[in-house]
Amino acid sequence: MRVLNWKDHNAWVTLATNDSYSLGALVLAHSLKTVKTVHKLAILITPGVTAPMKQQIEAVFDEVKVVDVLDSRDQTHLALMCRPELGVTFTKLHCWTFTNYDKCVFLDADTLTLANVGALETFCIWGRSKEFEVLQNCDELFEREELSAAPDPGWPDCFNSGVFVYKPSQDTFGQLLEFARTRGSFDGGDQGLLNMFFKEWSNTDISKHLSFTYNVVWSSTYSYLPALKQFGQNMKIVHFIASSKPWLQSFNTETRLVTSTHGGSGLQELLQLWWDLFCHHVHPGLSTEMIESRLS
Ligand code: UDP
Ligand code: MN
């Protein structure tokens, strides 16, 4: 019988339903390894992920669970947000089925823990020193209780569902599915559903409000630059929401620099960090065919 180490009891969990998001998940996993997390890495994938990509994922994650796509099929609400593809994010609910762990932190595949990478000697963002970055890991999140999350900058009475602490439970999973079936989601995606289900988050227990530094949502429409200057160095997890997906930006293979089409203060540096991790850890394992079809 294998004796479980306490560290085996917690896991970071992410989701990828196709090869593009898998690239995000791989970079995320490497960012967690770079900051030397002591926790396991687990991922939900669906049959939309190709076999060669699944192999790459299996080499990095401790546990890979293949699940079926859960789709909200709620085109009316999704159309309001101009994001018809988000129905598929209901698949995220499967994360509650990782009952072999005591506690988990879910991270969207378009998030990144800030770490320094060897290849990036000169990386310096808002005065963050290299030493400081190496120490930066977010393992303390596992001390929080379900459901802990950071406010969504678009409507801060709601939490952003790109980063949240939860307790796996078949019972909760069943309740969430039933809730999804009977009540749906006010935005058609997982964030609307989870905010309805965990509605006490907004006004009951402040300890369940994570600092924004754990889910710095990069918005192209609103930013608070003085706060970014003041607190940017505390940033722990960055979240490339909406169209700022790193793998959709153009990358110059000669200069090894990314050129963002969306701009926004600081975004360029963070996209560059994503690409440095990608080039260093993920790209070497991919075939030319996989790269051409997934990054374009
Ligand atoms: N996702 C996925 N395939 C998709 C869309 C989303 O695997 O086609 C997963 C992925 O983990 C992603 C998360 O669902 O990070 C939430 O979607 P997204 O990050 O695109 O939403 P946003 O954060 O931009 O609102
Ligand atoms: Mn996201």
C-alpha cells in the first residue's frame, strides 16, 4: 500500500477541450513547476484534445482525466457577452470530481503564475527582483476554504471563475449539474453559474475574497494604472481573458519577441513571459505540424 504524503492531498486543476487551450495549460503547468509548487498538477481534457497533445500533457501533469464536454447551449446569454464558445466552459464543473484530493485550486488554462525563467535574465517587471520571483509561489492558496476567489473587475460583486479554491465532492458536483439544468447561468458560462450557486461569496465571509493579485485580469477596456504601479510587483497570477490569449498573438521567431495587437500597459511584458516559458519548455516537445495548426 502506498502511503500518501500530505502534499499528495492537494492539486492545481485546469481544463483544456482542444489543442490551443492545451498549449495554455502546458505553459501554466511549467510556470507552477518553476515556482516549485509542492502540490500535484491535474487536468481535465475532453476528446477534442489530439493524441500527440495528450502525450505532451501526460508528461507534465500528475493526473489527466478525460471527461465529456458539458455545454450550457445557452446561446442567448452567451451572445450578450459576444462569446458563443463559452458554453463549453461548463465542462469546468467536472473539477469537483477530483475527490482523490482534499482541496484544489482551479486555474483557467489562460492563467500564468509569475515566475522567472532562466532564459530571461533581464526580465524585470515593475521592480520585481529575480530573487523575489523565485520565491513566489501561491501554495498558500490551499489554506483557503471553498469557495474562495477574487473579484471580477467587470462587476466586483461577482467573483472571476478563472481562479478559485474549492473542495472536490461528488455531492457538490451533482448539485451543480442539477443547478445548471434547472437554473442555468446568467451569462451562459461557468462564471454566471458558479456565482449563482455560491451566491453568498459576495457578502458573507471576507476571507473567501482572494486578493486581486491572485487573478490579475488583464482588461483591454479598463485599467487603474496608479494601482498597477503601486501594487504590480505583488502580482502572483495573471489571467489573459478574452482576446488577449497569448497563443493567438504574433511571435517573431528571429527576435523571439511577441507583438500584441491589444496593447495595454504591461500586457506586452506578461505575454513575453508566457512566450519565454513556451519556447523554453513546451515548444521543444511539439512537432512542426502541431505548432502550425495550433498557433495560427
Ligand atoms: N476552455 C477550453 N476550451 C474552450 C474554451 C474554454 O478548454 O474552447 C477552458 C480553458 O481552461 C479556459 C476556460 O475554459 O481557460 C475559460 O475560458 P476562457 O479562459 O476562454 O474565458 P475568459 O477567461 O476569457 O472569460
Ligand atoms: Mn480565462
